Amino acid sequence: MSDHTSAGSRGAIDYVAVEESERFRTLRRTQRSFIFPLAAFFLIWYFAYVLLAAFAVDFMAQRVWGDITVGLLLGLGQFVTTFAITMAYVAFANRKIDPLATEIRQELERAEGDA
């Protein structure tokens, strides 16, 4: 049991210091700069759809082509938007977030290995 405790303290990393580091703050700022605007956009778009469905029934029931209505197109647009946002985030994360997160993780792993 004492071996486990000494091994745990040997490779101790100051995670609070890592969290307060400039690189970690940059990582969080980069992620938030993408997530918050898109989340706001999507919530506004979603609630607009719900409000239109509740209060603009005649508008949503307008036929566009055959049995296809404005409401159906906007509802399908919700799914398309969800997939588009997901694909955009994955591309953004692969390009901007993951490289920085990998650097931080590798630095921590080296520090733990050196301890």
C-alpha cells in the first residue's frame, strides 16, 4: 500500500497550474470562440422553428410542392443544421483544438515520466 502512495506522489502533476497556464487558457478560449456562437445560433434557429410551429400555423402549413410544406422543410432543416454544425466542429477541432491539446497532454506525460 505504501508503494502505491509513493508512486502516486512521485509523478504528481500540478493540474491547477496547468489549468491556469496560458496555453490551456488559449485552448479553452479557442474552443469557446467556436462553440458559443454556434450554440447561440442553433438555439435561436430551434426556438424560431418551435415558435413558428406554435404561432404561425398557416405559414408553416403553406405547401411548397405537392405535400411538402414550409414546416416540413424547416423541420428537416433542423436535422441538416445539426449535422452541419457537427461536421464543422469536428473539422475545427481537428485543425485547431486537437493539436494544442495533444501538445499539452504530451508535455504532461513527459513531466510525469521525468518525475
